[in-house]
Amino acid sequence: PRLTRKAADMLKNHYVSFRRETKLQAEESGQISAIPLTVRQLESLIRIAESLAKMQLSEEANEDHVKEAVRLFKVSTLKATKEGG
């Protein structure tokens, strides 16, 4: 499955938002994030969204797949960054 244009834009916006949040947290706390958000995390979000589409036998990963990928990312990776690793 491939991301639709809307899904790709949505994913990009979430990624930029995550980076901004992480940077603000680092500036406020004076500590570097335990898990830096890099292009690798963006790629993992893409793979998760595409895998969710594949599980539904869909040819395209849409906004719903991206929403679920973002939700999973938040409860795993971002939770770890807030807790310091």
C-alpha cells in the first residue's frame, strides 16, 4: 500500500508538530530529549500506516491509517520521551 496525498500531508504535519513539541520540552527542561525525533521516526510512521492498510487489504494508506499510526506512536515513543527514556 502507498500513502494517499492527503494521508502524506497529514503525516507530515503530525511529524512537524511532534518535532516542535519535543524541541519545546527540551528547551523548557534544559535537557536533550531521550529519544530524538528524526527522519527515522517519520519513516516508521509511514511503515505503520502502510501496514495498517495492508492488514485491511487496502491498496492505499489513508487518513484513518495515519491517525492510528500517530496514536500508536504517541502512546509508545512520545510517552518514552516524556518519561526520559
